[in-house]
Amino acid sequence: MQWEAVIGLEIHTQLATKSKIFSGSSTAFGAEPNTQASLLDLGMPGTLPVLNRRAVEFAVRFAKAIDAELARRSVFARKNYFYPDLPKGYQISQFELPIVGRGHVEILLEDGSLKTIGVTRAHLEEDAGKSLHEDFHGMTGIDLNRAGTPLLEIVSEPDMRSAREAVAYARKIYQIVTWLGICDGNMQEGSFRCDANVSVRPRGDEELGTRTELKNINSFRFLERAINYEIERQIEVIEDGGSIVQETRLYDAERDETRSMRSKEEANDYRYFPDPDLLPVVLDDDFIAEATRDMPELPDQRRARFESEHGLSAYDASMLTASRAHADYYEAVVAACGDAKLAANWVMGELAAALNKASLEIEQCPVSATGLGELLGRILDSTISGKIAKQVFEAMWAGEGSADEVIEAKGLKQVTDTGALAGWVDEVIAANPEQVANYRAAEADKRKKMIGFFVGQVMKKSQGKANPQQVNELLRQRLEE
């Protein structure tokens, strides 16, 4: 391509505190409009903000997770602008001295390589309220329940060169904040929202093009579509002799297009100045140690451990550490059955398919990790075959009991009795003389494929209960006599 995209993301992460960043109002989602807005949230004169300690602790944890600079002294500022859902006439945010400085994360690209994406900063701020346009007959309603909800705004370097890379980065940040427990990650409720800064330039140029900002995208699928559309739009404008205007644009998912919203503001348009009602945030060693004391093993560390300790491929390890809940579930299955690869195959295969079909998260899985581990143990000790195990899993999913209870109740134990197996093998050989003749006339390397027919026939006769390894051995002996 002649053109190269340059992309940076600003991610607004709603912190999982029970109360707002500067007031004691609840942050619970779904309450009746304006029932969770205190006098401070409403911007009433004489009210004073008090900083939520937990929000600061969460910012410290994030800084440690991305190996970022942590400001021992940070300052809150007033970002001044008028909007109906901003009752104070300003937003309390951080500008010149944010709490989190430069850091980085690694993303896994489609070709299996890793790319480092820089994080410029992450700062604490309060959310605005919400404008409601439905059911008001040409008017706008204002809900201030969200006003004052704590956010950590995470700003990347413009290091991404495609929509796929941008989505991989957004997913990585999502993985980190949910893994740490500092954000619930509910994108439908607005807990994780992305703004994308997009520009294009001739490939090989160092100078950045004029950028546009795509606002408030709340799904990874829409983020990819919005960026791709905007890249194509900008290239088309330039190639037609036009120039890109620096502006804020909105992505319309129904029409799959971006459209102009307003001209892009610069920092000086907001007239930032330090908030006189809030002291600087000063972090000492004790506070940092307490905030990070119970930090979990981080996703990249756990992925590397899964590769080295469990012998998994980079892809499998990445899939199994997509979320902390997935990683925890997988390790519990391994602990119960002792076979890391078999556990990986089942968690990423049969279990993932069942969860997807039922639209469930792994935390809602009706089959416990220990229960799945016990089922896999029955494969490993030859009580049942892998095929029968799928039947048992379906019964466990339906709530019919543990693996052992289902196997016993349905009479699914694998047949290992040599006499019974030999009888089925002899019946199959006698019933298929033509295939037997072809097998005996074939070369050794072809016989390996041809024996599958006979194994299938024996398994059919035994209703899947015959031990496939023993069947293979008996068939080879009989067919080569």
C-alpha cells in the first residue's frame, strides 16, 4: 500500500469502586435516573470533593502492571467546558502531572510475533453524566447518576499501524484491568470505552498526518470497523485532492461509517488549571506497598509459565490466559487430572463450545473445574474413551451428576475384556472380506490409514465402549495373520 495508518487509543476505564471518586454516592449500574447523585455530583455551591483512596490504589496497581513510571506527586486540575450533563461547568481530571507516566504493553500479532506498544500516561478523572434522547419528544433528559464515577484514562503512543493492532492493544489493556480487578470490563454498561486517534501518511514518511478522533466506541468489533472506515475515508479525501480536518467524529454502527461531530479541541481550549479544592496526591513507600501487596501473577507472566511449566504452545497459552477466570479454571482442571495438554484441549474445545452455545462466561459454567478434571481422569485411566467422555460431559452440563455418577448410571464404562473385544473384531473381519483383502495387499504406510475403517466398525458394534487402543492392537494381529 502507498499509505500507512498511524493510530493511538485513549481508553476510559471505569474503576470498580463502590463509591464515586469525590463523593460517597454509589456507582452501581441501573438505578433510576438521578437517584445516585449527591449535592457534590450536582455541582451545588459550597460542596467540597474528597478523593477516593481506592481509586488511587487502583491507579498504582495499573502502573505496576505495565511497568510504568509512578508519580510520587500528582495534581488534579479543572478541565473547563460547558455541557448539559456536566453540572459544575468543569471536569476534575489530571493534566500536567498525571499519576501514571510512561509504560508499555506487549501485544501478540497474527503472525505470532510480539510488538511493544507504548503507554504515554494514565490519569484519574471523574466521568460526566449522561444525556438521554429517547422518549422525550424532541427534548433531552439528563441523568447524573454517572457523574463523578471514577475513571482511569489510559493514553497510548501512536504506535499502531492497523485496526487489528489497535484491537489487540485494546484487548490487552482490557485483559490487564479486568485481571487486576480494577474494572469489571462491562462494555455494554460503558465500563470500558475507547477513543481512537487516526491519521494516514505516505508509507516511509516520518511526519504525522492530521488526525481525527473517533469517540466512545464500546466494542472491539466496532473499534476495528470504525478505524478501517476512517483510514479508507482519509485516503480517499487526500487522493481526491482534499485535506483532512482535525475533528471529532462519531461512529455510526448501523451505517458502518464515521461522521463529523465537532472540531477537535486543543488542551488550551479547556483552560486547565489546578483544582483549588484538592491537595496534590503524594504517594509514599508504605502506600505503594499496601496498594500492590496482593497483586496477582500478571497475564504475560502466567502465559510464559504455562508454556514452560505445562509445555503449551504460545497460542494455547495465550488463549488460556485471555482472562484470569479462564487461567484459574484451566489450572484447577490440570490439578485434578494431571495432564496439562489434555486439559488445554478440553477447555479450549468442548468447554469453550458449550459456553459459547449457551452464551455463558466461564464463571457461570455449570461444570466445575474439579468436575471436568475428574472426567478427564476417567479418560486417562481408560474407564471411558474420549468419545464417550463427550456424552458424559453433556450429561454433567445438564446437571445429571458427577462424571462417575453419570458413567455408572448410564453404563458407559469402557470394555477392556479381551474376549469381548476379540469377538467384535472377528465379527467385523468376517463381515468385510473385500476390505480385508485390500488391507493385506496394501503397503505398510497405507495400512495405517486403512485400519481406521475396521476400528470404526468395532466401535460401532460396541456402541463406543470398546477400548480403541486394544481394538487397534487386536485388529493388527488378526489382519496380519
